[in-house]
Amino acid sequence: MKDFPIPVRTALDLPGPGSQPAEGDGFSYMAFPREVPTFSMPQVPEDADAASLGAARRLLGRFVEQMDSGAPRIELSALPANVLRVLNESLGEGEVCVRIAARNGDGAEVRIQETVFAGVWREMQLRADGGVEHDWLLACPVPPVAVERAQRATTTHLPPFEVPRGAMNSPALLTEIREQVLRFRPGQPPHVINLTLLPLTPEDQAVLEQAAPVGPVAILSRGFGNCRITSTMLRNLWRVQYFNSMQTLILNTLEVVEVPEVAMAAADDLADSRERLRELLDWMAESASA
């Protein structure tokens, strides 16, 4: 699984408007990606033996059948190495990856990688020595463990601290955050606080970092640039940062929501993935009979 290509940074450690370094007077504009991400069917290994290819196809066939009626979850850790290699290469790696840190005995480290089929995930739970304890293939909008571990490590109460001199906007932001966190209920639309639009002093940034320390869940969504999503120690409060293709931060927000929508696969995505997996099964059948 890929590591995060963007360094781990809090959503509050970057200068806001009014504190940016001065630039030249020349006209400038935001750089946009030159290519639109498109789906590309991964390759079935050409050198795979017929038995391994058949075993991988039968497993995926059961998985697709279960997608018709629910959210399947299949353990892969006991599969023979050759069968697992066929699955790895046939499913590929998609745009979203998740890392869940092990903190204070709150479960083992978990690494999750979306496959090229949106909403189809590989979830690996690691042992303390770094070995793989569980390796699941599952289909869902977002792996439940990410939401569970983000919720388990949190509180609805702000930690006690003094607001330092020089803090301008953070006291009002803390009031807004406190009210939204306490009032939030599952199913509500997200409440978004756009920090990019606010002039935040270094003291403001320090206050917000103390009020909402980084939580155990980090999500990276690639597409047009990258979106970095980090849970906080306040329940249902997430830091969401959008970077352009030059890795420049262009939008910096706090969201009060169960999990930010940008991290989730939509129902239409899952339906498309189900059909594409059926195409993959046909392709694997042709390869096995060749």
C-alpha cells in the first residue's frame, strides 16, 4: 500500500490570508491538473497459473454476488500467495487511502487502500510487529473502522486552556465549534468552517490546535490534486485540506460531520464498480481459458 505523499500537517499550521509572503506585481493564476482522472481496468497477470486465476475469480464472483444485497467483507489473509497476487494486480490501487494510528491501546494500526473500483477497499489490520493480522476485501461508502476509531478517541468537551493575548478570531470560532459539536446528530448535513477566509494570527492557530488536537484517522483522497482529511479529538470534527496539483494548500476547512463526504464513495460509484467487477470476471474467465 502507498504511503501518504503529502507530509502530515495540521490544518492550522499554515499562514492564513493577511500573513502570506508578498509576491511580485505580475499576473498569476492557480495551476490546474492537466489530465482528468479516468477509470482504467487493471491488468490480470499474464503469467498467473490457471488454478490461481480460477480461485481468485471464484472469490471475486462471491464478492460481487454479495454486493447485490449488502456490504460484503471477505478475509484474504489465509489465501495462497499466488491467488493473492492475482487479486492484488486485478484490483489495483484507487484514489483514497486511510491510515489509522494505534493510540493508547485503542486497537492496532489499520491501513486501508481503495481499489480502482470506487467503494471497494482493502483493509489491513497490523500486529505490533508490523505483520498483517487481518486483510479484508470490503465494499461500502467508507470503511466503518475509520468512523468507529475516529469516534472512539474523541470527546465533546473542549480541553481547559487560556486564550492568549493576540488571539483575534479563535474565541468566536471556539464558541461556534463547541455549539456545533454538541448539537450534531448523525444524518445532519455537515457544518463547514472555512479557515482560508479568516485572518488567523499565530496565537489563533495555537488556540485551535489545542482545542482540536489531531486524532488517529488520516485520509488522503487523490483526484484533481489531493484532499487531506484528519480526524480530531473533538467528536465529529475533521480537518479537511485541499491541495492543487502543485501541492499548494488552496482550501483549509473544519467540518462537523460523521465523516467528510469527499472521503466516501457514492451509491452510483458502488453501482458502477459492481458492473465493472462483472466485466473483470468475464476478462478473467477468458484469460483462464486462453
